Amino acid sequence: MAELIASAPLERDLVLVGPHAMRARSDIAACLIVSRAPIDLPGAIAIGPGEWLMLEEGGDRDALAARMRAASAGATALAQDMSAAYAFVELTGPAVCDLLGIAPIVTSEQGAVTARVADLRVTVEYRPGWARIAVERFSAEYLWMWLERRMALAG
């Protein structure tokens, strides 16, 4: 299993194929929040009923924990550091939602959605010309190879 983690896309460099670019991110902290009561979570991505995924650029777990405490004041919530459980891949280029096959379910210019990409359950943050995919680490290598092939076909 250690060999698979060592070859995961977190160690990969920028990949350019046609008009698209792809890179892995290892500097993002992720926190899973579970709460039955509604809580104010600015910037959180709803990934299921009563479940949110909060991401912090730069991998600052302390800043993420502080945001969580502030958002859940007065509510009962369980927060778990999930940074080691996810791998993150960023895509840039025209129509990244089309490239991922999620364009039919995207309803705004920017936002987030949990969907199936390459037959994997992933969470995608998106805005025009950019997308960040959060995928379970054990599936990261498969997703990376799928994205390389998909970009080659799109190019």
C-alpha cells in the first residue's frame, strides 16, 4: 500500500494536454463536519445530508479548526480532520465541467457538487476555467490516469 501512496498524483508535476492543464495539490487541509442541526458554514461544500467538507488552502489545520469553531457556535457538530484521506487535483482550461462530464448537473457559473466522475464519487469545486477535484486517496492514481486520457481525447 505504501508504494501506491508514493506514486499517487500528489508527487506529479503539471501536465499540459491541449488547452487544459492539470496539477495535484498537497497543500490543502480538509475537514469533514457532521451535524444534525443547521450550522453556518461559509465556504463549506455540502456533500450529503448533514455533512459538509471544508477546505483550507495552504494546509493550515489550525485556521480550519478556528473557522469550524466559529461556524458551529451553539450547535452540536462533529469535525474530523480528513486531510490524509483525500487527494486534490486542479484543472484549468476551457469548459472544465464539460471535460469532467458534470456540465448537465451544474446550475451556476461557480459552486461545488458531489458527483460521479470516472465512476468515482468525487467532490468538485468549479468556476469558469477552473475546477478542483477532491477524491479519496486510494482512488487518486486511477482518477489521474483517467483525466490524462480524457484531456488527450479533448485536445
